[in-house]
Amino acid sequence: QCLARIAYAGSREVNLATLQHLQEAFLYTVPFENLDIHLGQVITLDIDRIYNKIVRHYRGGFCYECNMLFHDLLRQLGFDVHYLSASMLAGKSGRRDFEHMVLLISLEQEEYLVDVGNGRSCRQPLALRHPVTAVNEGLSYRIGEYEAGQALYVQEDGADWLPHYAFSTEIRQFEQFADMCHFYQTSAESHFTHNRVVTIASPDGRISLNGVELHINEAGRTRKSLIQSDDEYRAVLKECFGIRLAAIPGDWLDLQPD
């Protein structure tokens, strides 16, 4: 049922090609979104709840939810997959363990970083031992050394490489992310409590809803518009992201886009 949810009907062989196709299929069908935080719905790290939300009710999720579901899918298909803790670096000072979840896949004498829960992110597995550069949506990605561990580095055209998040290859358990999952939902320091975000990749771009501002990027060109009504907001969620909400809280359309 999870494969049907991500519209994947390809090979199930445990190899790099299958892993890459699964990652792309997931990113094209499961939006990164934090709407539950603004709906007052508690997000817990329970795989049955996550499966029910994303697979049965065609929702998305934020990093813990998306990467936990992808971990479970890969494991059922026979991949050697584990959780890693990452610390976000871009645009902030200081580091927190477990503030981001990523996946480590051991495959064909190599280890790969996979992340399906970081909004605009790399769309393919990134090798740790023999790094290569991947290019998606005008950004370049690679793995490099950072302090005592490694980091995902990102480069915009013509700019320097910058570390996006740092991580180590120490294997973690999903329960260890619970405190940070709670923090992101409840703290005034969490950017997720201040703005609603829904974003999904497409083969030729990305669609994002930030507050009430809709961005549709196709082939490098972006169109922007403002949501004007509850009905329009619900229609955009359904048509662009496959999300169906029965009602929109009254204050949602009062929020101005960042």
C-alpha cells in the first residue's frame, strides 16, 4: 500500500537504482508539510500513526514523519537502513542533536545518505565514502567533512559551498528524536510554530505554499500568487498537494507570508 501511495511500480531489487527511484517517487508524491502543528494535532513518533496519516489519508509530514515512513518502506523491501541524527547549520548558530533525522543506507560496499524530509532537498542518495555532486532545482549537493563528522554541503550557482546540516554515522533509534519532535511543535523558538509550509517536488520544479503565498516553479520560472479565501486554500491543498482538509481555521488567511 505504501508503494501505491508513492505511485511506484518499478523494480524491488535491493540496489542503488531502486533506491534512487524510490526516493524520487516519494519526493514527487509526499509533501513536506507542518499543517498538523497549526491544526493542534499532536505529532508523535509512532509508525502506525504516521502510516495512517501519510498513506491512508494522503497527507505529508515533516522530517521525522517522512523519514520514518521511508525507513519502514526500505526495511520491508530488504534494504539495510538506519537513522542518523543531524544538526541544522544553515542560517543559524549553535547545534542541537536530533533536530533533523536522516537515513543511512549500506549498499554495495558503500554508505549513502538519504533524506526525504527536508523540504527543498537532494533527490538522490549521496555516497559518503566516495562523494559525488548531485544537482537538483539549481542547487548542487555533496557530502564533505565537517568538524569531527560530515555535513551535507549546498552550493548555489556562482556561490561558495556552504554546510546545510552536520551529521555523524552513529546509529540512532527513532525514540531519541522524541524531545526535538515535541520542541518543534510547541516552542516559540521553532520556526514551524510561526509559519505554515507545504512543499512538494515535481520532475521539472517545485510547488510551495508558505503561509498564504503560493509559489509554482516550472522549468526555472516561478509564478507567485496570494490565497484569497478558505475555499481557494482548500482547493490549492487538494489540487497541488493531494491534501484534503474539511475546514480551515479562521486565522489562517490573516497570516502574512514571510
